Amino acid sequence: MSDQIYLLYHIRDDGQLLLVGIYRSEQEAKDAIERVKDKPGFIKYPKGFEYHAYELGVEIFGDGFEEENIDENEGEKKQEPQGFLN
């Protein structure tokens, strides 16, 4: 059994990020897209799905992080998934 998981995200055109689910395989993530792509909200942004592999037990930001994702005009953090393996 792999120590890798797949996080499925949906990102709207305005940058809003939703975590759709966490799966054991890439195929399970792809299957989930097929199940939800025609549901309310998702159907308006059909190209907004992304999935990424993560290793269990590994810190994504083990050395900390820079606050580069601060939008100077709005003073808010942009919602972008980070720490992807692929």
C-alpha cells in the first residue's frame, strides 16, 4: 500500500479554492471529478478541477514559508494550493 494520497481541488475563476476530497489513488480522484462535475457550482467552472499527490508523513512547509501570496491591493491572502509533489 502506498503512502501517497491525492487531494482534489476545485478552483473558480475568481480564485476561490475548495478541497473536494482526499483519495488513495489518482484514478479515485479522476472518478470523483466525473461524479461531481455536473453538480451545482462545479458545473459553472468545468476546468477548475486539479488533483495533486502528497506523501503522508512529510511536512509540506517544514522550513516555514514566505508571505508572497499577499495581495498588496486587497491585503488578503490569495487562495492557491501549494506544496504539490507533481
